[in-house]
Amino acid sequence: MTDAATAPAGDLAALTASPSTRGVVVVTGGSGGLGREIVRHLARAGWDVAVLSRGREALAATVADVAATGRRGLGVVCDVSEHEQVEAAADEVEEVLGPIAVWVNDAMTSVFAKFVETDPEDFERATRVTYFGFVNGTRAALRRMRPRGAGHVVQIGSALSYRGIPLQSAYCGSKHAVVGFTESVITELLHEGSPVKVSMVHMPGMNTTQFGWVRTRLPQHPQPVAPIYQPDVCARVVVSVVERPRRSTWVGEPTVGTILGNRLVAPLLDRYLARTGVDGQQTDLDRSVMTGDALWEPVPGDHGSHGIFDDSSWRTSPQVWAQLHRRPLEVAALAGAGIGAAVLALRRRR
């Protein structure tokens, strides 16, 4: 693995665009899947974007996506499980693009297998990327944001941050840990009176490249738990949180149902998932058609953001629409309350 601090810019930087009017955002794991869509949507919204990822070819293609919008982009080869690489990457971003205003932790990896059949080294690797990658990114961001008294860290979570399912013990454990870690950080920032914001955005199952290159011991090609959402839909919600920070956001009806259901009827969910969770996370395709195995090394090439489930993926939903239109809905609610109060006042006067 090339060290982040010494990776030459070359085709990993697009610096000829006009200066940003929004600021600089870092997205970890931004060269594929949901991260790739987050990068694209942030650039379209006027942000300069630095991308941290392991695959040089995918990084170059992602930087080209940023440049196509007229924004400045930088790709840094970095394994987020190594805190020294993350710190060096943050230094490079600020040297090339300027102060980091927003840091989005999205990098993840996983192993699809029963816990007892997962190699200890693979379990630890998935945890180091999916949990400690968030820890390392948050640390690097706060070391730069807290002295400046400004900044925003966004943690990309999941419905599985609150509900474990079969075959994904490493991923679910890591996502649960991210929530507990993030809540601790939020309380510490509040204690010291810091204006730095921290947000969590919890996602449903998505049609991303993850399911083509995840390490698996399943006989069939893995798939997300249905219903499946397109990653660009979810990325739009992330951008709305970047621009209007809020502590926790649930994306999609399945996420809402999973989190609330686990709070109310966890034992029933245990039995339901025991019956449906194993077969429900496999397709009819043999795993030999998968793209590769990205647990320890990146899969060569650029694979974009979408997986193979375009035909069965949701492109929107009422809950997502409401997340993207929070401000007009809030205004309408206030207006409705004001009208109601006025009507009551008139009635009382009569």
C-alpha cells in the first residue's frame, strides 16, 4: 500500500477549477458505491472534494467526476484503518485544497459468512476498516476543526447500526460501535462548548458495488436486504445533512421500521431474521460472477457506484422525499400552527 503522504498527485488531482464558494469536504471510501455518489452530489452542490480510497484507478475516475462539475478535486491513496495514513492524508488535503470544513466517514468493508465460519483475521480486518476507519477519520477531522472553532463530521451509518442480522456480524458489530463512539464524541464536544457538529445518517440496503466485491463464504452472489435503494437517492440526503447539520437522520422507510421495530419487538425480529435473513441475502447467481474480493486489497479498475440490482432498486420514496424537503415542510407546519392559533383566537373573541 502506497503511503498517503507520498502518493504523487498526477491524475489524482484536478486543481484548475475556480475557487470553491462552499468549502472543502473529505469523503472516505469515496471512489465507489454510496461514497462515489456522495462525492458527485457534493461537487455539483459547489463543494471542493478530497477523496480517500485505496484504488488508484477508481480515485482518478472520481477526481475526474469532480472536475467535470467545475470544482476542485483531490484523490489520496489511503487505507483508513491505518491512523498514520489518515493523518497524512488530512495534511495533504489542507495543503492542496485548504481547510477541511466537512469530513464524511463512509469507507467500509465486510465479510458475508456465519460468525463461526469467519476467519479471525478477516473479522478484525473488516472491523478495522468499518469501525476504526471512522475513529481515525473523526480524530483527524477534530484535530483540525476544534482549534478553528468550525467544522462538521458526518458518519454514514445503517439500519444495521441498531439491528444485527445473520451473515454480517463483523459489519453489524462495527456499525453498532460507530454509534456508541459517535455519541461519546458528541457529548464531549458539548461539554467543552465546541461549535463543531457531528451527524449520523443511517442508510437502508442499497444497490452499490459492495455486493460485487465483498468477501463471502456464501454459495450464491450476495445481495442487500430488500427493499433496495439506489445510492444516488441516499447521497442526496447526505448532502442535505452536510448543508443543514442534524444529529441523526434515518433514510428510507425500511430504516425507520428496522430501528423502531428493534426497539419494540427485538425478540420477534430475532426469530424473523433467523428464518429469512440467510436466504434473503443471496441471489440465484453463483458467486463466481462477482467482481472480486476487496477485503485486503482494492479490486482493480473503476466500478462506479451502482451494483447489479438496478431493475429492483427504489429511486425515491415518501420518507426520502420528506428528508429532502424538511425546510418547506417545517415552514408549512409552522404556518399551519400559526393559522390554527389565529382561528382559535378569533373564535375566543367572538
